[in-house]
Amino acid sequence: MQYCSLPAAKTDCKRKELYQTPEGQYNYLMLVDNQEKSEAIKALLIQNVDFGGITLTATIFGPTEDDVRPSEKPELELYEDAFTGNPLFEQTKVRSLAGISFEYCIFKKTVIQFWNDDLSDYYGNYNGLPTDIAKDVLRESTVQFSVSIN
């Protein structure tokens, strides 16, 4: 079992190894020790991703190791619940401009790098910001992702 790197904290979220089904699809299981966090992750994370004829499915279990229902809290609260404790997460904020409110999920300024056979990188690495990865793995949202200036 490995720790989850995104979106939950290392202390309360574990990811079991990816496994292939007899149909050739891939699944992974996230075990989250906190019910509120597990429900927020379930609401935010894309659970079925199709690429190249292959489906990757995420199953999220709460502290009782049962499937959880997605939380119905307001979006910004979901991000707060899901990311609190994650070392890459800084805060959520609301900003009003000309009477319009904008919601932000702010991550620390860091580069995430891992090998993924990326031919555009000499070493085959993916190099990106936490905001880039969040946009790829989380459901479409009105919440904007931002990188801290600190």
C-alpha cells in the first residue's frame, strides 16, 4: 500500500496498488481515515478516466472501509475538506471584484516531477505544478486553482 500524493494528506489517505481487471481495465482503491475527507474526495475526484481505450477507475472508501457518498457541501468547503493536511495545499480564498465573487484553491509553489515516458522531456519526466495536476484529476469546477506567491 502506498500513500496518496493527491488529493489527501499522507496521514489519512492510503492508496492500494493499481490492479488490472480481467477485462483489461485498471482500478485503484483509496482508503481515507476521515469520513468528511473521504466524502469530499469522492465529490471532487474524477473516478473514471478513459484514455486510449483503457479505463482507470478510482474507488474511495471511508474509515469503515465502505464506499462513501459524495459530499454535497459547497465547492470551496469540499476543497478545504479534501486538501486540509496535504503538504502541497495552502488555503482556499474568496475574492470579490466589481461585485463578483471568485473562489480559489491555492497550492504551495513547487514543481511535481515523476517519470511517465514523456517524450517532450529529455528524461521522460512529467514536470508540473500542483495546479496542473489538480485540473487533470478533479471534476470541472468554478473554483480556480492558484499557486502561492510565497
